[in-house]
Amino acid sequence: MPIEPIPEDALAVIRRDNEDSWPREFATTWKCIKCIMAGDGGAEELARALAHDEIVPYLQPLVELRTERTAGFEVLARWLHPTRDVVQPLEFIPIAERSGLIGALNERLLHRACAAAADWPADIRLAVNVSPSQLRDPTLPERLQAIAEGARFPLRRLSVEITEKTVIEDFDVARRIFGILKSLGVQIALDDFGIGYSGLRRLQLLPFDALKIDAAFVESIATQQESRTIVAAIVNLCHSLGLTAVAEGIETRDQADMLRQLDCDHGQGWLFGRPMPLAEVPSSLR
Ligand SMILES: [Ca+2]
């Protein structure tokens, strides 16, 4: 997506009070600047947080359900706010989306996670979330490639997670980007499957490698027959299409046992580990 030029008078307004602290590196989109000029304090604070490296990756383990061995980690965002507790993504990802900062935010998280993971065992994968605006940007594959190569992290160890809604926004662009990512060795997972816009046709037309079954089904799997039936059907669908089935939000031993009985391949949730700072990952792998 071409970057809209930023009018000089807008930059002058932005710089007025913030000559030293203005995060120019992240103010590369007119959308972000318009947000800030319109008085969106959230966008301004988030841009500053990015410039000061306050948004950091926390990694949550993804395990093979059969062995409970760690297969990789999903990269999640946390805001180490200078005056508050750690801020959860629900509070700031919507701001990042509306201000156009989400791409810069996700890329920065990816860079830090890749740089750390390059030294971890070679079978440990990283999964990163890709936003709707990133998936509209035809340069996404080369951007991800540059980040991974810069961090000496092999692209074949990278997965991108994309929600159903994201895929729907611009199907043709998504399909082109998917094709390039696959040719680079990147795997693609459909995130939060089952709660949104489930178009099975898209599963057929897009080259997914994995489906992440939404936590809403996992939560009641040990107590409700209907949830079990739905999850069993999704796992069967995955295997028929040659995809890996991943269950999200596993919190109890009963849920894990049930998913294993249903032949679900991978799992993620507090039972296996909460999101942790990068520095804690190596000891979790021992
Ligand atoms: Ca995800």
C-alpha cells in the first residue's frame, strides 16, 4: 500500500510541542497523524509507547497435545506502561488498528521475537498475528522476509495467524499474499475458527496449514456434548483437508484429555503456560 505523503503543515502541528519526543519512526502514516490531530490521545500515547519500546512481545506456548512437548510460541503484545501495570492487548490493539499503527506494532514484536528465537532449538516455531490492514499491503511478504532474515530466523519456522474476518476483507489480495508467503516457507493458520464468518469455501480456496479452534468451544468441551461434537467435526475437517488442528484456551486437564481423545493435534492455553516475557522462554524449554 503506498504511504500517503504527510503534508508539511501537519508535521509542523505534530512537532509543535514534541520536538524531542515525537516518535517519527512510527508516524509514517497520514492516518495516524490525522488521528492524533483529531485529538485521539490514545493514538498519540500508543505512538510514543512504540517509539520508547514499551510494547513488547510476550510468548505463549503451543504444545503437541499427544506429548505436551512445546512446538512453538504465539507472539502476543503487552504494553509495559511506565505508570500502570502491564496493559493487555484488548485495551490498545483497537487503538493500533484505527490509527494505522498496527503494522508497525506487529512488525516490531516480530523483530524482537525472531531475534531471540534464532538461538532457540531449531524445531521451535513462532506464530505471529497479522491484522486486516497488513493483509491489504502487497509488500507484507517482503517485509516479513526482511525482518526474519535480519534476525537470522528461518522463515520456515514462522507461522502467520489470520482471522476469518481479515481474510474476508480483500479476498483476492489475501490470496496473492498467501501464495507468496507459502512460497517463502511460511505457514498460515486460520485464527479463532468457528465463531465468526466461517466460510468453508475459503478453506478450500486458501492454502491454510492449520485451524485454531476458538476457545469458546474448548471452554465447554468437557461438560457439553454439543461442544464435543463441534470440536470433533472441526478436527475431522482439518485432517480431511490435511490441516493441523489447534485448540485455543485450554485451561483444565479434562479439556486437554478430551481434545487428545478427539485427536486434536496442538493446544494452547493457561494449562500449558501463560504468555511470558522473552527472557523466560529459554528456561521454559528445558
Ligand atoms: Ca492468534
